[in-house]
Amino acid sequence: MSIDAAEFAARLKAEQNDPDREERLRQDRFGRRRKIGLWAGAGVVLASGFAFWLFDVTAGERPANEPFAAGLLEEALWPDAWPLTTGLPFRGSPAARWDRTDVASSMLPPALVRPVGGLGAEQVTTGLEMVREFVREANVSDEVLTGERPEGALALLAPGDPARRELEAALARPTQSRGLLETFTRFDPAEVLVLEDTRAQGSMTYEATPAGELLVHADYTFVYAVLKTEGGWEVRPGREEVARVVVRRQLSATVREGKLVLGPSRHVIANDACTAPEDGFIHPLFSKEAAKAKGGKRFDPYAAHALLTNVPPGTCLTPTRT
């Protein structure tokens, strides 16, 4: 079949001059786009259905603390129920914004230290520094965190202080008393290792006693991230599970002849197995162990004012946000 050139040219010219030509072209483009959209929508539905099926068969029976597709989701976006790792050990915790183990931030600036009673500002500053050092040695020094004898903290206490004698006796027989934990934060290195990135927040106030001595009140919260010494769970490649332990301490100490005499104190430890042996160590629960543990009194270890009230000694506590 052949087409005459003059006839073809006339037909082309007629089509170009057709007033309905633009409308037919628009409808043709719309039809093609609609088909593309329908195919794309079908693909999304199929992909979503596959993802739901995959989640249902692989994660539907998983415990809440076991992450699904952990490697595909940024750790900062993980649900709170998923375990903590060495990548973001303070995920979901206020401690992520706190200072690290250096508790110097709780010291009053020298310009704000005021004389009290018959004590000058320099004497007050020296006393505050002694208490701060005791708090550090008792809670974040390498000696105490690895379960060794806390020589640094003991050296700051007056030799005749009854509290020091009790601590010395407890150190001599740690398997018979958890009294050490009332003053010291101790972990068993055969069980867990403490990451260096410990967080701390606290404050100190002071007053003069009737005898003219400096009395210092300290209130600190420490947050530790620990991992198992052996057999830890690698939640995602290169990132092992960690557990958090929160320790809140309130203590008072009197500065007497260059040493400290400890007064009344209160403390609470969040995430310490209440059925653990009395051996002078904290025994943290990791996610799978915590899921199997019997529930106790639930409380928020970061609550600033209510934490140490109405918590009888020996109470089995179930902390939140650890």
C-alpha cells in the first residue's frame, strides 16, 4: 500500500488545524499516567503485604525486647522495649544529657561560696572538695567499680568514725553483708564490666553545726552502663547489649580535723536483682533476664524528689526507664 505525498501532507495539515486535537492529546496523556499510577499502587500494596507477612512470620512470636530488623532501623529510633547496646547506652534516658563521671559540675563556683558560722569561704570550699572527692571515690573510681577495696574513699574518713569501722568490717566479710552497697557502688568484674561513659548529676549544700564544724549534704544520681563479661548478646553486628543501673545517694558528712565523719544516708539502686546473693555487689538484670523476673514495686529512678521516700530497705523494686 502506498500513500501519495500530497495526500499525506494534506492530512497532516488537517490534523494540526483540528480544534479538538489538544483535547485528544490531553486525554491520551491522562490515560497513560493513570495506568502507570495503578501499576505503582499495586506494587506498593504487594510490598506492604509482603512486609506485613514477613513481620508476622518472623517477629510475631518474638518477645517485646527482641528487636525485629534491628540492622535496618537507626538505633535512635528503636522502641523503648528494645534492648540497649554499646552504640547508644543511654538511649531514652535523661542521663544522655548529663555530665560524665567528673562530678565537679556540682561544686559551687568559688564566687558563690559564702562563710558560714565561724568558717571562712576557703574552709568551706576545702570541705566541699573533700565531700565531692569522697562521692567520686565511692561511686565512680576504678577501684570501687571493679569490686576492689576502695582505699581512696576510706582514706578520707576519720579513723575513729563508727561508719568507717562498719565499712572495714563489711569489706573483711563481703559475702555476709550487702551493707557495702549502702555507701559504695560495686560490681563483680567476673560478671559485668562498666563502660567508661558513666553519667552523674547532683548537688551539695552546707551549714555550720552548733560546734562550729562544716556539715555537708550531698545528693547524687549515677547512671552506669554495663555489659556482660562473657556471653553477651550481640544485638546487631558489633553492638553488644548493655544494661543500665541507676544509683541515687543522699548522704551527710561533717568535716572534722581534716577528715570526714559520715552521718545519716539514704540510697536506692535501680536494676539490681533482688534475689541475688548478699555479696557486696550489684547484680544488674539484662533485658531477657528482666523480662523473666518477678515484678516488684515500680518506680522511676530519675524522679528527683520522690525516689527515696517510702522505699523500705530490702524492697524488690522494678525500675522504669532503665
